[in-house]
Amino acid sequence: MPGLALGQVECQTARVDLEAFRWLLTEEGGQLLARAVEVYDGRPANALSAAAVLRREASPEHTAAAMTQVELRARARAKFGDLAASMYFTPDGLEQSTRLRVAEHRAARVAAAAPTSVLDLGCGIGGDLVAFARAGLTVAGVDRDPLRVAVATANLRALGLGGAVQVADAESLDLSAFGVVFADPARRTDRGRVFDVDAYSPPWSFVEHLLRRPSAVKVAPGIPHDLVPAGVEAEWVSDLGELKEASLWSPQLAAARRRATVIRATGLATITDEDDPGDKSVRGPQRFLYEPDDAVIRSGLVTAVAAGVQGGLLDEHIAYITSAEGFTTPFARTYEVLESLPYKEKTLKAALRERGVGRLTIKKRGVEVVPDELRRRLGLRGDAEATVVLTRVEGKGTALLVRPVG
């Protein structure tokens, strides 16, 4: 990165250079990185001034390498927590890596099978490798990119973890020596994210072959159910209410056909098709409304959650549950229904004005409406705050005034 201007050292635009990265791992490079951490002080506003300080002590290339790492570490805290301060990243590697809580859940499932070893195909910067190694597993990783291999190796060493990483093509390897193989096929090209499984790298045919042996494969959460091979478990995982991924578990590691796993700050909960009676009975709004987690919706387990709260569906085709009973469940957000109205703007406007509502949260499923435009048309005035759910009840547009519970 010769001649890099100060304004270009921000990690959003900087490219991680393999030679400069390797230099960062030397004693001299480590000292500069420690100095960068000191002058940056964790505040993005300090980036330019910190770079100016470092430029008086090191070359532009080494300054850019050090500043890119400290800025990426700051961003990585959301995914890797306290580990981020000791790890190394590339911008795309950080974006594509698995959140640590999700990776730890997967590693725990793999560890429960007590494999002799785990091979990570396409290991990227090593986020999943770190989780596997921290779970006590013997790990190895491969990737086609020498930079990602260097970063993954550095991360294992920085965290005091064992494991081997090397440059290799996943499709050319003999996998027979490994107890479990994990793969995270690339779902991006130079043109952006791809949604067609045949455009994965390695391709879907490789994934199908891999799933015949003990393996786990990370895939996009939008994967169609009918693509999941027979005997394979599909698990959708959300973290802090955000759907993050789906994983396919080979028959040797599967425990169900479909699973939704919800990770919260307080712990983890999981529900499977074995918990699902498949009852799609529809009922009118009762005292409580449940909004299922996206992992539950993607896994097709809404009726399993409905059974757990002694409820039913508001509409056969919409993921809202109603029940006369109020429960706290990790699989859905609970609301108390204050009033049920036909979905007519005039009627809704009158009800909100009567309550003095000036701030309105709008949730919708199964109706065509743009919340910001509707909010403007309602002409809200008042100091009260409210939540309205716009949906269909037995095929008819309905507005439910609700109050969040818990």
C-alpha cells in the first residue's frame, strides 16, 4: 500500500496486504501494533490523529497495516467480545465470520460427538476454528487464500490454541482422516452475495457429497426446506433476536429434521419438529399475542411454539400466535392485546387519538403498508406511546393494539 494517504487508513477502505500483515507478527510489528492500540484508544474519531503519530514512527505501509487491525478489532467486539482485542482480521473476513456465540454453540454440538479431529474447509480468518479449539477439539483448517490462512494461524497462536492451517483447495482433499468436517461455502462473488446454492463455492454438489459423512455445513438462512437431503438436520440459529445462519448436520450428527435455536444473553434454547403437533388451527385474537423469533419462522416451527403457549394461529399463512394464556418463552415476543379493530385507517386513527398516542411502533405481517407513510397519515398527537400490529385474522385485515410484556 505505498503512498497511502492518512484518510485512507480506515479499515473500511484499506486492504490488508499479506507481506505487511506478516511483518505485523514480528517483534517490531507487534510493538507498532501495541503503539497503535495506545494512541487509537478505541475511539474511531482518533483514527486520523493516531495514524499521524504512527507515520512519524513507521512507514506508510506498516502504519496502514497497524491502524487497519486496531480499527477492525474495535468493530469485531460485537462478534468476538473480549477475544477481539487479541485477534487479527481482514475487512471481508470479519464481515463473513460467524459470531462467537453461534460458533461456540456449533462447536459444543460437534464436541458432544467426541470426534478424533475437526477439519474446517474454507476456514477464513479462523473464527470457527477458534471456537472448535476452545471446545477442546483437535482442529485443522484450510483455505485457498494465503492471507486468510496467515490470519487464521495468527489467531490460533494469539489465543494460545493448538491447530494447523494451510493453503489448500477443499475439493481436492482426502477427508477420510478427520472425525468431523465443517464447511462454510463462500456465498459471495465480486458482484455481491449469491442466493443460488449452485453458485456456492464449493458448489452444492460438493455439499451434498460431504453430508454423507460426519459433517456440518453452514448455509444461508433462506435455504429452501426441500433442498435439505434426507436424514440431514437443518438448524436455524438466531443471536439476540437476529437470524444469523442455518446449519446442516449430517445423519451421523443429526438429532431431528428441523430445529430452531435461539441464543440470548441469558442462555440458549432449542425447539425441534419433534415438539410440533402440526396443529394449524386458527382462532380469533385472544388476550395475548406472540411474535415468533425468525429462527422459528424459517424452520417452520411456528405451530410448535403455538402448542407450547397453548395457542393457535391468527391466520394459517401468517406467523402470529394468539392465546388466552400469558407465557414467557425464548421463542417469541409476548404482547398483551388491548384492543382488536378492523384495519381501517379512520378507525385506527380515532382509537389512537382517543389514547393520546404520539409515538407509534408499527408491526406488520400479511398486509401491504409502508409504516412510515402510515404513521404520517395518522397525524399522531399526544404524549403516549403504543404498538399496533397490522395483520390478517382469518383472512381479514385487522389492527391489534398491543402492549409488550416483559
